[in-house]
Amino acid sequence: MSIDYKIVNSLEQYERLLQITNSEERKDFFRYMMMQPLEKMWKLINVPIKAKEENGYDVLMATKMLGYADISDDKTIKEALTILKGSNAYAVAENTIKTCIDKAVHAGLKINAKEIKLGLYISDPEKLKLSNGYTGFGGIPGFITVNIYPNHYNLPRIPAVIAHEFHHNIRFSYFDWDYGNVTVADFLVIEGLAESFARELYGAEQLGPWVTSMNKEEVEFSTNVIREALELKGFAEVSSYMFGDEIAAQEGYQPVGLPFCAGYAVGYKAVQAYMKKYNKTIYEATLASTDDIINGCELFAT
């Protein structure tokens, strides 16, 4: 078994974007050139490349909502491009995806896609302030995006965030994602496994702020709150527990009294506890069900 990959030439595309002075032409370049390699991904999450009506919801609006830099923000794009190119971000991304594929293939794990397309995109540092300027998406097998405004914290963590999103590609090749019926327990396990995979490949020091920003007391408090909500269903409802109150308020979800990315930290702790108790590798744990991990970790026992 082999898994192919393709790195999207997004940094060169941003350079071409900056040369376009006409606003509408720049928008079309972003839509039809930069987002074209990801068209299938956007379609699967119901984001049209271009809206049918003026100023309607499309890939331009969706990427802004997801924290991408505004394509008219030349200053942010230029600054980020300079740092990313100077840091050999492409080479880092390619080495990382090769490592992830090698590990998955060696473990006999599959990804339900002909190839993985990986793109690095520039983020709005203000919108992604809580996550130190970077985040990713890997929820659809065959696609990984990382959006980043590079800084001293997140640059060394590019491999770990790619590995995290790569793991989502694996998990969702075995377990279906159901937007309407996903439970808090499911989401905890999904994110806990992904960050545990990143740790396996790149070490605990490379873990993201979504699992490291809370102290011991906050993790304990969050665990107690989440314990009562494990069976809660629906993406909007579940997101309140996963992302915490600040993001819930921004996105229009109901705050539930939790700090930033509480569900990620609790999910990571649950997966680590499960792996330790049953002496499981991350590759074995990847194929475990939500119930196996939630019940087996004993974090939520009453």
C-alpha cells in the first residue's frame, strides 16, 4: 500500500496574488487558482467557489471566517511570505508529509483518497490570536490545510500541526464524521488521537496551545464539566465544549463556562490515559472506538 501526496504551490500563488492590483481580478485569482486544488474539499463542506448572489457565502467568506488573511491585506501577506520562504516551509511540509505517510503505511493504516493535497496558507494573526497564529484542517481524507502567520512559537510546530491534521485523514477513513450526530465524546477522541499522533512523531514539546494552554486545575475543572456532556450531540452544541467560551461567543455557540480549547486538552488526556492503561500504541488506538477510549481511560468514571 502507498499513499501519494501533492504540495500546493500556495506561497508562489500568494506572490502572484500580490501583483494583481484590481480587486475583482484578485478575488477571482484566489477563487479559481489558489482554491481550485481544494475545490472537492470545499464542495464536501458546502462552500461554493463563487456565490451565486453578490456578496454571498463562498470560499472568500469561508476562508476569512476560518482565519485566513484577507487577500487585500498586502502587508500581512508580504510579511508572512518572507518568513515562510526564509524558513523553508515547503521543505518542512514535504518532509513532514513523507514521515506521516511512512509511519501510517508501516502501521498498515489507510487513507481513503488517491492522494493527499497539502496547502500552507497565510492567516490573520489577530483572528488566530488564541491559537498563537496557526491552525489546520484535515477533516476530509485527501486534504490538509495549515493556515499560519509565522512566529517564533508556531514555526517550529509546523510538523506537529501537519501530523495532527494527517491523523484526521486516517481516523475519518475508518470512522465516518456525522455533522449532526457527532457527540462530545466523539470529538474528544478525534482530537485527542490527532494530538497524540503529533506527539508520537514530534515530541511533547511540539504540542499545540489547544492542549497545553490550561493548567492542572483548569484541566480538572474542564473534565468535570465535560463528564456531564459526553453524550450531547450536534456540531454547534459540541463545539462549545471543544473550543471554550471565547470561541463559542465569536462563533455564536452557547458558552458553557470552559477555557480555550478545553475539549482538546481533555481529549488528549483521555487518549493518553487509555494508551497507557492498555499499553496501546497510537496506531492501535487510532482504530479504537469512541466508547472503548472514553470508558477505558477512566477519566470520566463516577
